[in-house]
Amino acid sequence: MELVILGSSGGPQPNRERSAPATAIVRGDDIHVIDCGNGVARQLVAAGLRLRNLRSVLVTHHHVDHNADLGALLHLAWTAGLVSPVDVCGPPPLARMIELILEAGRPDIEHRELLGRPKLAGLLRLREVAEPGVVITTPAMTITAGTALHPPMPAFAYRVDADDSSVVVSGDTAASEQVAELARGADVLVHEVYSPNHLDRLLAGTNAGVAELQRHFARAHTDAESAGKIAKQAGVRTLVLWHLIPYDLDEDEWIRQASRHFDGEILVARDLMRIPVQ
């Protein structure tokens, strides 16, 4: 398996340096995407991957930086030659969202179906994830959802196991025993991080208050030092710091914070970074 970081920034506002949150797990030609931030289809192509090889899409939760291009990814993969079924998993109301996405795209979809494309709706195998457990299983791969803590949203982390290797993507979460347990013994843990001492960088051009922003992050996100604690508790080999807030903090500072408790390999996610999972 290989982990590809498609987007490494956190939060809904686009920026010029990093793309929105998205990762891909690649095994052979098969692509499994976790989260669909803005521009995910273009990032897949930029990584040298073929959209037609999309096999599953897993949404951790329904904040817009994680699902903005869910419909676009499915629709564009289909126009790029997708003919195999795609498993689409995520918390409710996933099924209703896909229904509305297909309705919004109906003029284009119907035209392409008349030109000979297979029915798009028939290629989508939907599964709403309401509790932890296995969401996809094949002879080669198992994908398991675990509870994440991101109030007020229902949220899940995902673990992918294949070829005696494993990778976990936290999605958005406060420091969580459940995520640590899901990641137990994994080769790679991709974990969201923020830097409490640098949240003021988020306030440029907004009316948000520092105190309220700090309270939100404390209850719904994980600071880099705590991500290091989770990685140590889980016993992972490599910790990838991802969903970076603020996105423009120096890599050395991220590593300094996370390494206070974790002495394994620490990587700061960058767009289009490729990480072997073995």
C-alpha cells in the first residue's frame, strides 16, 4: 500500500500553499479516498492517479472542508471512464446527500448515459456509518471505522489493513482514546493537528474571537503535542501530521511539538506527498 496526501491544510478557506483535506490509499491500481476537500479530483490527477480506478470514498464527517467535492469526485471519475462499483461510506445523511448530488447533476448525467456511459447511480454502493466497525471487506483489504470526537458532528476515523500493513486517518477529532485504540499497532497514523499558540493566524479577515476559537479547538481538535501522545499510546511506527492549522507554520515547529511524547518517525504532511505503508 501507499499513502498519498492529496490535501494537507485544515479548515474551509482555500489558500495558495496547501489543498483542502484529502488522502488516498493506493493498492495496485485501486484508489481509496478518505475525505474530499475542494479540488480532490485534480489532486488525484496531479499525483499521477487515474480517476477511473476509484474504488471507495470514505467521508469522516460532514464539515465542508471534508465533503465539498464528494459529488464532484464521483461525477468526474465517472466521466473519466469509471465502470466499476465504488463504495461510498460516511455518517448520515450520506444517502440523502448522494440523492441530491445526483439530482443536481441530472442534466449532464442523463446526457452521458444516452451516449453510452453506464448508469452512475448503479455504480455507487452507499453505506451510512452510524457506529464503529468494519465498513468494507474484500479478500485483499479491510476498512474499519472508529469513533472520533468532533462535536457537534458525528465523526469517524478509518483504518485500512492490507498486505500485513495498516494506515489510520483520524479525520477531525479531539484527542481520543477510541482513535488511539483504532490505531493500535498501525504502521502509519495520519492525525489532524493544530497549534494552540498560533490560532491568532486564523483571525485575519474574520470576526471570530480568540477565546471562542480556542474553546472550539480544545473540545473538537487535537494539538500537535497530544497527537504525539496518541501515536505513542497506539504504538505506531510513523505519525503524519495533517489537516494543519495554521497551514503556514514551520515544519520544524510542528515536529518539535509532536516529538515531546513520540520518538518514532514524524512527518509533516505536504500536498502530493507519497508514503509507503509497510
